[in-house]
Amino acid sequence: MRIDELNWMDVEQYLGQDDRLIFVLGACEQHGYLSLLTDVKIPLALADAAAEQERVLVAPPLNFGSSPYFMGYPGTFSLRLSTLVEVAADLIRSAYGHGFRRILVLNGHGGNEPARSRLYELLNELPGLRLRWYAWWTSHSVEAVARKYELKPAHANWLEAFPFTVVADLPEGEKVPPKIPGLLSAAEARQVYGDGQFGGPYQAPAAVMDEIFQACLEDVLQLLKFE
């Protein structure tokens, strides 16, 4: 259930029986041949799949994150870290004010990690609040599947190439990982990464992607139990 499909009375009724909420924290940034909203589409797909089973409410996703290093790629929109951190905190505060107490944050973008520290502070400020954070690509479940098929995860490579994130024909074969000299400016990142993929295969068999998704979905369902 998505909030955008409900009115305020529906949400009030929901809160009378459940105080759980899924919040997607994403980004709009270059992903090579994949959608610029890949970091939203993946966690949102997981949220929708989990909500269908658990009947949990899904908040509208935050479509923008912190991606200053990709500003050399048109279509990338980046928030300052200070802005991102406080926006995330304000949204959680809003949810708390309405009565949501068990909130699962599905993060889709590594650049958003600093927001996690701000949410720890909220746990000390808002009595009864329970938060969980899940960054799907860092999970042990994904690591296990990747190791099983001897595939190395990387930004914009096979790992993120789900049917719903692919928006162009993907190149065949693999890309040699570029050498990273250190922290890169946006202009340097464009020069180093080229098409934006960080190395490895551009795509994996559909069965592998299904296995990745199902493994992550099981993680999300377990986290929603708030045991």
C-alpha cells in the first residue's frame, strides 16, 4: 500500500491497527545504461513486494540523495549532505508525529549513509521510536548470491541491472574496473568512469537477478517483524 494511493482518512484508519511504515531513501544519479532513478526503483520495488505480503504502508520515496561526485553526468541531481540529513530527519519526525513508531528505511544509495547517523540521534529524541535501516546491496544475502555465481558487485554493473532499471541496450561482456587515484571531483569522475559503470559484467542472467531480489525481499520481510 502506497500513501499516494490513499487519503488522510485511510492513513488514520491504518494507524488504528498498525504503526509500521516503509520509507525509501533514494537518489537521482547516473547509472551508466540504467535508469537515473535506479537507487529509487530497486528499494521501492522491494517495498512494494514486502507491503503486498505484510500490508505495510509505504511512504513516497525521497528521489534525491547526495551525489556530488556524479555532477559531471547530466541528469544527476544532488542534495548537500547537510540538507539530506535534515530532510531525512524531518520526514521521520513527521511520520512519528502521526503515530508511526516502527519505521524501516530502505536506502538505495551509498551517498546517503550519513543520514543514518542522524537517525540514531532521533532514537534518543523521540520516545518509543524504533528504526531499522537496510541497504540492500551491502547485505550478506546479496554477497552470498554474488559469491555463488562468482560475480563482483559494483556501481551500475550487473548487480543493479534489473528488468525495471534497464532503459537502454546493455553492452555485452565486461568492463575493466578503472583505476581510482583517490577522491575525485565531478569532472575527474566523468573522465575516469566514462560510461559510468564501475567495472565487471554489464548484466547477469535473469535467474541470478531473481535470486538477488528474492534474497533481499526475505531480508526486508524479516526486518518488518521488528522482533
